[in-house]
Amino acid sequence: IYTVFFDDIPAKLFINNNRTNSHNVKIGITCPLPPIVNVVAFGIADNDNPDLFKNTGSASGLGMKVYVNGTLARPAGDRTFTVMHSSGSSYYLPIDAGYVATKPGKVTGGSFVSVINLRFEYL
């Protein structure tokens, strides 16, 4: 389990905006052989926007948008990201994530919790 904490942001930030700046998260992959790794992100989709990961916290009107290696990762798990690196080296899978208002101007404060699962398939 890898937990990422985001800074608190005021709900009023979403009055005229529908998203916040994304945060870069680096997930390390190390393997003694030169692997090809397929990575699939999946989880529970937001009720209002299936491209966003659902918030199960007390805040409302928000979801989480996630990019893996620069490409949108959707909760449906219908996108595979392929990673290749040299033998014995470490690779950091770049993940960008940020809050997105599903109801701009109607965001309420509270906690934000979203689970993004990553499945690694070593080929």
C-alpha cells in the first residue's frame, strides 16, 4: 500500500475553476532482469464523470483525475501502460493526480479519499 497525501485546499477554489494543479507521484519499479512491465490503473469511477476516480470522503462535488506516463488512466482499467527499463536499474513510473470538480461552483469541503489500484504484469 502506497499512500499519498495532498495539501488541504479551500472549496472556494473551485468556484471559477474545475480542477487544481496536479501532483507528481513516483512509484519505483526495480527488477534484476530487463523487464517489460504492463501497468493497469483501476478503481471506482465517479458517478458524474467515469474518467475520474471516486471520492469516498465527506467532501462533495470532486473526483480525482490520474495520468500515468502522461496518459489519462481511467477507473475502468481499460488502458495499459507499458514500461521497459534496463537490467538491474530502477524506474520511477510517473503518475500525476489532481482534484477535479464534478460540479463546479458546488464543491463542499471535507475529507477526500480515493483509491487508485495499480496492477503490475511482468512479462
